[in-house]
Amino acid sequence: MWIILGGIAAIILGVLGLIQWWLLFLKALVALVPFILLIGGIFAVIIGISSVKERAEEKREEAAEQSTESDKS
């Protein structure tokens, strides 16, 4: 029960805070957008490089398997 009341109080205070500091909230969002894009871009590059490395490793393993199979024949 106390958790529900605390949640309701937090919602009310949050709404009042947004009303009171709406312009500051918008400025914070505007400031966060480039930062989020930067971090998201860094993660995308890291994931892309990792994916390319995995594909190259898979191709090397397939080539190694094919060469061992051809040696057995």
C-alpha cells in the first residue's frame, strides 16, 4: 500500500515539476539528443565491426573445414 501511495506522490510531484520547469526540461531534451546520437553511433560502429569480424572468422572456419575434407578425399 505504501508503495502505491509513494508512486502516486512521485507522479504528482513529477507532473508539477514538469509544469514548473517545462522550458528547462525541453532544454535538457535538446541537450541530450546529440549525446544520445553520439553514444548510439559508437555502439552501432562497435557492433558492426564485431559482426564483420564474426563473418570473417566463419569464412575462415568454413575454408579450413573444406580444406580438411578435400585432404581426406
